[in-house]
Amino acid sequence: PVQGPQWSEYLSCPVCRQEFEANKKPPVSLACGHTVCRPCLESLQRRQCPFDNTAIGVSSLAALPVNTALLQLIGSGEVPQRYRTLPPELQPEEVEPYRLALRCVEELAVQLKPSVSSALSRPMQRKLVTLLNCQLLEEEGRARGARAARSLGERSVTELILQHQNPQQLSANLWAAVRARGCQFLGPAMQEEVLKLVLLALEDGSPLSRKVLVMFVVQRLESHFPQASKTSIGHVVQLLYRASCFKVTKRDGDSSLMQLKEEFRTYDTLRREHDTQIVQIATEGGLRIAPDQWSSLLYGDSAHKSHMQSIMDKLQTPQSFGQSVQELVIALQRTGDPGGLASLRNQLDCLTGIDPSPESETPDWGQVTSSLLAAKAVVAGLVNFCSLMGHRRSGEGAAGHVARYKTSLCRDLATHGSCPDRKSTRLNSSHLCNL
């Protein structure tokens, strides 16, 4: 999977490919969220974005203000005072809200400075960049800004929940949730082979009974995975059934016939639907797992983070944010809230109230400023909490350090038939150990 661009790439003009610079190439953001340097903007043949053709709604291109938040990330000098001039397009009653909103965005931009940004994950950095590129002068830009503020809050809550989970119990809790649904995950290597064999049996569209399909997979696996059983493979088939990958034809007095739906007759599409089902089960079970952890759990590597992030994004609903806030509240009650995060409840409620749909009504200035103030407080809370937890762990020594983990089938168990962590002499296909 292709990794997303580093946030620092947004400090260059996408038209001329040269870095933004305060005097010769100051950045100017458009209502659509794209940012170009002033010379490239003034050379446009049409009054529209050069990337998506969105019309530029101000009276003149010169009226568009320089993006002072991005300028703060370039060099170490102060933003030139001439860029602090208020845009002439503003109405008198808009002046103070505009100043307040702009100040919030500039203060959020500081979190991206190299000396500070180590506390922020790549997803948080990308969401911050999205907010920084919003043009607050135009209605569409303000609507984007409010939605970007909500997205920042949502991601902050997810990361705070992750911080409050015990990583050593995470995989056990996940597979327990999957088994509770009558499904199973067999470990990265074996699971991949099972899915490929299901595809081999059904990719031509032929109908098979569940029993025949399961026996076909078990027999093909026998030489490399002798631990495969009809029960374990049947549980994997059940997972695909829950994911609606099959078209089922019932037969009187006999078992039903299963056909693989045409849209799932490639490994990539079948695997994506399989992974989506596991993520959904985890989410419904109250588990929050980071993309890199998902990559380790499901693939035994770190190369599938983007794939897992896209699945997680697709499963988000407008209600997900509010549910996550409730889960965070419960986690804080359980841990005693060492970072004082409960004080952010009002700001989080403000952000959950923002409609994330691009088709929603344009927010007024009051809603825009309140959302930006809330986002600033929540991001600061996340950064402070990460700093607090990092300090505590660094002071605990090696015994207190919670290492990032990668899971796979236990090598000792697979090679020697026993595991030092469990006094087991039988190879259990669902057993996952820390490497």
C-alpha cells in the first residue's frame, strides 16, 4: 500500500513545486481547501482552482489573504505585519469572529512544528494540515473548517481511547469478540491460505454446499497446516457469510448451496470484505485498534496500515463520534483520569454536534469559532496527555515500558510443539503470542 504524503510536503506549492516563502511565494488557500503560492494564483487564466475547478468567489484574487498559519511553519521569523491586514471582503460584524478563528488555526499550526509534533500521529498531522488549508474568508472554506475541526476531535478521542487500552490484552479481547460471533481468525499465514482456497473453490461461480467447501479447504491445507480442522475452517466461512460474500440458495431437505458473489471473486476484494467484518466486530465490541496494530494482527507485518485505515474510515458514521466519546468517558472512570481529560467534555459535545456532511447547511460564525476553539482545546489535551504518559513510562524503567507488539503464530509452538508462555503441547491455530 502507498503511504500518505508527509505533512511537510504541503509546505510547497503544488503548481510550481517550489517551497512557500514569505516574500516571494506566500501561500494562499482557496475555499476548496487547495493552497497555491501568490504568483501561481495570479497567473491563473480563469478564476477557479487549478485542481478541481472550484470557482473563486471573492471580488478579486488580491482579496484572498495569505495563509498565515502555514507561514508560521516556514522558517523561524515572525509573520510579516502586512499579511495581518484584514480582508476588505469582511463585514464589520465578521471582523472579531474572523480574528478569533484565525488565531485558533495559527495556534493549532504550532502543534506541527518539529519541536512539538512528535506527540502527534501521522493521521493527526494530516487532519491538522487539512484544517490549516481552509480559507475562512469564504462560506465554503468556513464549512470545511468546522468539519475539519470535528474530524480532529474525532481522531483525538480515538487516540485517547487507544492510550487507555492495555495492548497486552488487546489481541485476546479481539479474538474473543470474533469467537463470540461464531467466527475465527487463524493467524496471518494460515488465514491468507484459507481465503485463497475458498476463492479457488468458488471463483468460477459454481455453487457448493458449506460442508463440501470446508472439506475442500481442510484437505488442501493438510500438508502445510495439519492443525486445520473442519470446525476452525467452518468458522472462517462463517465470517465470510457474515460479510455477505455469498449468495445462498436453500434446498429442501438438504444443505444450502453457496456461491461467491461476483464482486468478491478476486483475493483483494474478498480479503477487504473479510478485514472489514473483523474491524466491525471489534468496533461493536468497544475495541479501538490503531491501523499499525491491525496490520500486525491481521497480516503479521506493518505494510498494511493504509489498507486498514481506509477500512476504518469507511465504517465511520455520524454517530460513531458520540459513541467514542461515551467509551472514553467510561475509560476515564476506570483509570481515574490522570490527565484531567473529563474537563474536555463540553468541547467534545460541541464537536459531535457538527454535521460532517458536505451537503449540510453552512455554519454561522459562532459555530465556526466555537468548533475551532473546541478543537484547539481537545488537541492540546491529547498532546498533554501523551506527554504525561510518555514521562511516566520513561520514569518506570524497562519493567514499566509497554512495548509495541507484533503478533503472529507463536514460533516456538509451531517449531517445537510447545510454548514458553503457555504450558501447551498442542498446536492451537488460534494461539497468538508476542514475538
